[in-house]
Amino acid sequence: MSTILDRSREAIEGKNLSIVFPEGTDPRILEAAIKHQEEGLIKPIVLGDKGEVQKVADENGLKLGGLEIIDPKYDENFDEFVDLFVELRKGKATKEDAEYMLKKDNNYYGVIMVKAGKADGMVSGAVGTTGDTIRPALQLIRTKPGTSRVSGVMVMIGPNGEQYVFSDVAVNITLESQEMAEVAIDSAKTAKAFGMDPKVALLSFSTKGSAKHDLAEKVENATKRAKELAPDLAIDGELQFDAAIDPKTAASKAPGSDVAGQANVFIFPDLQAGNIGYKIAQRLGGYKALGPILQGLNAPVNDLSRGCSMQDAYEMAIITASQAVAE
């Protein structure tokens, strides 16, 4: 069974897409960028002081070769980016503000490169927080029309190659019904972009009214709204996880559902449940967790865990490039 990484590789082969890495002095990021430079699948761009990047390379036995390194303070595009920053912030930032942020924070510089078309996507988060990655993207790239907020999916790849999408596991502490419906639709689009046939389950501790509570009602209402917004999408809720994934349980708890027992996209009612859920699958089930992959932005910007490995950064760049193709 081909994985989303296989499909992503195929999608970007020969397209010479560029991915910017703002955290160029982190050895994991630098090694991932060098690996991409050597392979030639994507064009990596590393941000940072060139002397400091060279020092990190020397200390870790890495050869920079022809890797493109940009120091924002000396980039020939700096003035152009300052003007674009001011224009995008529409009175919320002066020229001096823009110069300060673009020199101070490489995430802002990476995002403005994507917005200006100088890079096709950005991967960050090995050093900073999720907020550090998302904030510049929200301010400069913004969300797609019809999407009120960014969300994050984790693609879970099982020991036998089985694949599932878990969402939202990265961004929103809690979701109201309308927001949960939007995340469900965005997650289905993400799954489809990776070659999956999305069958979306909105999860709860209740299945089809088996428990009466405001939290279960929220998921029920979210399902109704999602069906209104995307009537052609296979989506159902509220469903307990066993009813969503196990055909025998589904036959008992949700007979007649076109999703129950065969779901592959799972929408959690809040961040707490999503985070716990994917980590249980990862740690006890032996699933590989790929992500979080951000969705809802006008251009691909993705976040890494601060505990990420070089391989995580390398793979996320491939996923990010494939999102650029799908835009």
C-alpha cells in the first residue's frame, strides 16, 4: 500500500518546488535541508546568519554544498518584502515595524517569502512554538475563503500501512459546532489531496443520541452543519470511536450509516481529546504520526514538534511541497 509520502513524492517529482526552513541553525533542520539539497526532490532554502549556519554544520559534520542560505538582513529582496508586509497589514504595521519583525523573526521572513512567491511553502517549529509558526501565517497569508480558522491534522500510518487522519490535534483548544463542521470539511479535503477516499466521523462519547449532553449535542449539530456545507461528503456523527471504525459495532450502534464502521477521517471534539487520541495510537498502537499538517491557509505553512527528528523535518517538507501542488 502506498503511503501519503509516496503519493506526495510522485506529486512533486520534477516540479522544482522550494521550501523555506527559518530555523537554519538547528542541526536537525540543517541536516534535513542538506538531505533535500543532495536528493534534488525539492529546493530547500535555509534562513539564518551564514556564519552561524556554517558553524552548526562544522560542529555536526555536515557539508553545506550548494545549499541556499539567506540572511534576511542582507537579502536583496528585503526592501520589497518590507513594502509587502506594510501593505498586507493594512495600517497595523509601519515600515519600521515591518523592518523590525523581518529582521527579528525568521518565521515572518519565511512566510513573506511564501506570500511573495519566492518559496512554495514553509516548515518551522523545531525550535519555536506552534504559535510562533502560525501567527505570521495568519497575519500575512491568511485563511482560505470560507474558512474561519486554521486547524491541524495528524496522518496516522499503521504497522501494515493503514492510514487515518486525526483532526484537530494541534491548534484549537475547543471547537463550536460551526467550527467543527469546517474542520471536518477541511480534513476531508486534506485526506483527498493525499489520495484517500474520505469517510469522516465526528467523534463523541455518544453514538446517535445514546447519551444526552450538551457536548454530544454539539457534535450532532456540527454533523448537520457539515452535511449542509458539503452534501456530497461521506460524513456522519455523533459517533463513538468503536462505532466509527469497527463494522460489527457500527451495525449495532449506527445501522444504515454510510460512514460508521469504515471511517478513515476522525474529527475530535476538542484539542484535549485529539492530542490524547493520536498519542495513544502512536505509543500503544505503533502508529507513525506524521504532522501536524496545517490546513485552511492560503499557502502551505507547516509546524513541527520541538521534539522532532531530522527525518520528521525532511518528510514534512515533502508533505508541504505536495500541498503547494494541490493549491
